[in-house]
Amino acid sequence: MDRSFRGENGGCGRSSKSVGRAFGEADVILLAQKLRTELIIDEREASVTAQMFGVKPIGTIAVLLLALARDQMTLREFRECLDTLIASGFWLSVDAYNKALEEAQSIAKRILYTCS
């Protein structure tokens, strides 16, 4: 019998660690639904699940862009936060990183233009 696809949970597809995380995400989604609030979440599956329950998911990058747009951080701080997240293990494709920086630069220019 080939056991190469079996995980620590006997091969049912998810490790006990990921199952625990899924239950944690479900609890958070239900809480956000109860509170009628947005939910900061980056996992695609959890984001889709949140939408199914009527919860609006918002990603970490969007939160940083909102902070920048509200003049709660500078463009430099935005980039430092993004780089720190990535250095800490936050996965972001090169394209998504570049798009986030482009959007941040566009926001920063609008702020500068409206303040002048």
C-alpha cells in the first residue's frame, strides 16, 4: 500500500493542525456575522466561506491601503509594513506586491495633491 499521500491524520486530507485552524476560522466568521462587521482574512477558502455567510472579507493589504488613504501611515511606512510581513512569512506574489505598491503610490499622490 502506497502511503505517500497520507498525512498525520490517517489520510483524510487535512492534518489535525489545519483542521484546528479551519475550526478557528469558522468561529471567527460566525462571530463577524453576528457582529455584522468586516473580517480581516487572507486565506482564499476562508474568504469565500465568509462571503457565503454574508461577511465581507478584507485582506491585510487592503487594510494597509486604507490606513494610507486615511493618512494614518506614510508611503514609506506602508512599504516597510509590506516588507516586514513578507519577511515574517506572509506570502505575496511579485505581481501582487508590485500592484500593492502601485496602488499605494497612487493613493499617496492623491493625498499630496489634495493637501497642496
